[in-house]
Amino acid sequence: MAGHPRQGAAGQPSAKPTAVLLYIFRRLLNVVVMLLVVATITFGIFFLVPWLQHTDPVLRYVGKNANPVAIAGIKVKLGLDKPIYEQFWLYLKGLVAGRSYSNGPDTTWCPAPCMGISTQTQTPVWGQLTGDFPVTAWLAAGAATIWLVFGVGTGVLSALRKRSVIDRAAMVTALAGVSLPVYFTGLVASALFIYNLGWLPESNPNVSLGSDPGAWLQNMLLPWITLAFLFAATYARLTRATMLDVLGEDYIRTARAKGLGEGTVIGKHAMRATMTPILTVFGMDLGGLLGGAILTENVFNLHGLGYDALNGITKNDLPMIMGVTLFAAFFIVMANLIVDLFYAVVDPRVRLA
Amino acid sequence: MTQNPSAEPLVDVGAGAPREFLAVRDLKVHFPTDDGVVKSVDGLSFTLERGKTLGIVGESGSGKSVTSLSIMGLHRNVGKKLGPRISGEIWLDGQELVSASKDEVRRLRGQKMAMIFQDPLTAMHPFFTVGQQIIEGYRQHHPEAKKQQARSHAIQLLDRVGIPQPDKRVDNYPHEFSGGMRQRAMIAMALANDPSLLIADEPTTALDVTVQAQILDLIRDLQQEFGSSVIIITHDLGVVAELADDILVMYGGKCIEKGSSAELFTRPEHPYTWGLLGSMPRIDRDLQDRLIPVKGSPPSLINLPSGCAFNPRCPYADRTGGRSTAEVPELVEVTPGHLAACHLPAETRQRIFAEEIAPLL
């Protein structure tokens, strides 16, 4: 069989490391631009909302009966007397390098990234966000683990036992999970397990993993399950649909034609193709959740970013809302980047360019 | 059922192991659906000797691929609520496959019998390298083989099927191969365990015309080298013309004509085979000669036309004295080794072929 003409192009070498680095650099630049856009919009809101309410933003920082001199002083300290473009510049500068709010000797240093001063606590927003972030992170991580295991597991089982009792039961449960909001399932679960059966203690926002791991675990159990139920339902449906598609692919038949056992066909060939889109969605979901799970945190009284967000909204704490939004945007944009990079690693057909 | 008791029995269900390498007897594959039972294969019998090539020819939905999947044991949910019902016998080298356990058939798959699929792009896993996919099949049946040994075997195979720089291409993914290369790699994968039966299901249909001949040449060369029996499934008589020793023509899930390749091309008996020959493009013909299509479309496999399934499309159905719509024609031997299922009297058929068909071919 000599002299076969070479068909098509020779194998393309995998992307060079420099190309990958260049790609990552470009994407990071994108991230910065995205965050700049979000910062601009939130900054706009900071002025738009008081304008619509016919108030001065400075009034949020002072008491109801503050005298005009004090108000003027605070206005100067916060820089609210300056033109808007200058304030915007100071805001951006504060994000990158930190800024100091000062009116003569009365100086408050707001370290980078300075997202402003909370009108409620009169302290930099950033400090509050970083203080509350672990609560959100633990909530997201725990729930993600549960929903990934149960959601994907149920989906695979459903796909393999299509139209069986297990499949139908799982899909009805999943439909319930997708349809029922957290403020329903969460409250029902609390009523049942905390107040009715008494299996778990009342939620206490003050315990942390460090202070009392046992109580913390009890505290987090219901939030994890409630949040995971919502997501597990979506993942079960997604996994089932993807798995069924994959099982119908020709390459699965090829795998069987090679005489591979069903375990290898499903566990290796089918799962490899099924997990790729699921992990993509997972990255996005996790990124979104790290910015705060507003409903879950408030239903279970967990003082994380979602709690801060709602609190900021109800108390009209604009810098806090801006901070949480920017913080959440950061995680979403980063999650997108990571998912794209991950995709290039797992799917050899994707080339970074 | 056969009209000729002296010839090899066509259908002798339960007669024990045959002497042929592959013997399919009265194979029926029926799929229950909401609209009724789809009789994809309905009473198919054939045999294949070691080292020989059989071409199975027919339109889409004639039951060709379903037959090959039955031999490979690749039908899913067999006997379950919505799965196919398979009956009859498939004997491969003295072992019956229809009644064999799933595990027994699985151990034969990829080792004793292997398959080349139609579209090599979708038939290969996009996330594993070509080498990994060949090695996997080899080690499945050679668990003692070391990784390095399996890898060099894969490289040898790729070299054998004509892939340049096989030691480099072994680490490529399928999408980095061209269509023809991919089919070569697919063939290498099928040959990994030196199978005695190779089934090629439309191996060239998804390929560029210029590559088709190369792949067919390759299959023929490999068959001579490995001594495997080959079944080539195609809708294109041109594909099997030079490759097959015997040809079996399927229509509506049944065999309507079979015989040696030479016989079928020179003395075809069935009007449907005439139609296939007439619709085959040939380069030795003048351009102004048009192809003669077989009129109509393939029959529904749920409600086959009564009598001969081909009767609505058969231009000569009116010459059978009404039998074509009343009786299902039996497969009878016309000349030794050449069988056809047609109601037309043999003399009438020969006259029609000689006077009306042959001049046009």
C-alpha cells in the first residue's frame, strides 16, 4: 500500500503556550473592560436614584436632624461637592488604589479596592463584603457539591432507565425542584425540620466554621439542601437530556462494537461527552452564586453577600448595592473566563484564538 | 421452503451448526412502534464462506443495516417493551448468536467480528485520540498487552491502512484527520484484533468520490491479507461490483435476489435488480443516455404492499396474472446458486431482460 496520497492537512500541533498566554491576557483585558462597564453603571445608579427621589446622596450619611453645617462638612469629606466626572474618577481610582475621604483633620482612609462607605455602618463597603464572603462561599460550595452529586447522578440514572418508574419519579421531583422557589421550599423545610420536628436548631447567623463546627454544620445543612434542590433539579434534567443525546451518538455504538463492557461505554465514553456541557453550566452557576444567594441567605438568616444585597436595597444603602454588584460581576466574569479555558482543555476541537 | 432440495438448504431452522463460517437463517427483526410493528428484516437467510465477500444491496430502509447490527448484537433493548424482537439464527463459526448471552456476544464483538461504520466523523469519539481509540479496542481483547505494546500495534495498524507518519498521527484527534483518513483509521480500529468477519456498513457513502475507490481498494487488499470474510452493505451496486463474490439484494426486509456477482451483473432476474442496474451511473456510457430511476419510493415496513412488496413499483406487475398482489413470491433457484423471488415466469423474465433491459444497460 505504498504511495497513498496525503489527504487534507497534516495534524495541527496543539496551541503553543505563548498563544495560550496571549489568549488569557486578552481575556483578562476583557474582564477589566467588563468590570469598568459595571462600575460605570453602578456609579450612575448612585446618582440616578437620589435624583429620582429628589434627595441629595449626602443625606443618607447623616442623621434625620443634622444641621446644615454638619451636612456640608460630610459632603466635602465624601467629595460629593465635586463635579460628577471628578467623583467618577475618584471612584475608579479608589477601586484601584484606595482613597481617603477627608475634610481637614477628619480623615477616613478607604483602602483599595475602595467601593465607597456604607451609609449604614459608615465603614468601607469592601471590608464588609470580605467579612461576609466566607458565608456565601461556604453556602455555594456545600450546595454545589450536593447538587452536582445528586443532580448528575439522578440524571444519569434517569437516562439509563429511560421511561422507568425511577426516571419518571426523578423527573417529577426535578420539575418540582425547578418550579418551587427557594422562599417556598426553604420556609417549608425550616417549618418542618426546625420548628415542627425539632431536628435542627434555629438558624444562628453568628456561628462560623471556626467558632463551632458542629453548630455551623447544623446551621448550614438546610440552606445547602434547599439551594441544592433548586439546582439539582436543573442539573438532573440537563444531564438526562445530554446523556440521552450522547447515548444516541454513533461513537457510543462504535464503543460497543469494539466489545467494551457497558460500564466502560457509559462510564468512560458517554460520561466524558456528557460532563463537558454540564461542567460549563456548573462554572457559570457557581460564579453567579459566589456573588450572593439572595433568597437562600435571607430565608435562613445567613449574613453573606446576598443578605448584604437585600439589606442594602431595603435600607437604601447605595454604596453597598454598588459594592455587591461589582463583587458579583467579578465572579461571573471570572467564571466565564475559567469555563472558556476549561473548555479548551477538555474539548480538543476547541482552539484558543 | 426451497424448491431445490439438492442445493444447500436455505432455511432449515434448528438444523444445528452449519458448516459455513457465517450462516443467517430466517432472521426476523421486528420493531414494535406506536404505529404498528416495523418489520425491518423479515425472514432473511444467507451464508458466507471464510475469506469471501458478500455484498448486501438495497435502498434505505430495506433492512441492510438492521441485519448487520443483528449480527454484531448491537441492537439495544432486545425483547424489552419498546425494543426489537429478533428471531431466527445467526451462526458464526459454529456459535449461535441470537440465543447467546449478551456477554458472549460482547466478547466476540471487536475480536471475531468487527464493523466499519458509514460516517467516520460521528463514529469516532471526538474527545479521545485516534490512538487511544484503537488501543482501547485492542486491550479489551488482549488484557495482557502492555500499554507500550498496544501503542506500537496501533501505529502498525495505522501504517498498514496507509496513514502517513503513523507514529505522529496516532496522537491526533479524529477532527484533525480528513474524511478519508478518518475512514482509514476506522478500518484500523476494526482490524485491531484481526477479526475473521468484517462488516462494512456503507463504508464510502460519507466520503469524497475520489477517496471512495481508495477505501474500497484498501478493504480488498486487507481482506486478501487477513483472510477475513467481509460483508459490504451499500445502496450502490457500483461499490460491490468489483469487491463482492456474492451479492444479495434486499427489498422491504426480504432477500429478493442473490447470486454470484458475475451472475447478478450479467443475468439479473428480478425487476428491482434491473432497476438498480439501470440507475447506476457508468462512465463508459454516452452522456446523453439518462439514468433510469426506479419509480416510486421504498415501501412502508409497517404495511408492506400485499403480495410482492415490489408490485406497486414494478413495471411488469401486470404480467403475473394477478399473483403479484395476491401472493408473496418465494425465493427460488433459477440457475444453480442464483435465486430470485419473482412471480414472472422465468422465460418471460429472460425475454424482458434480453429485449427491454439489457440494451439500455
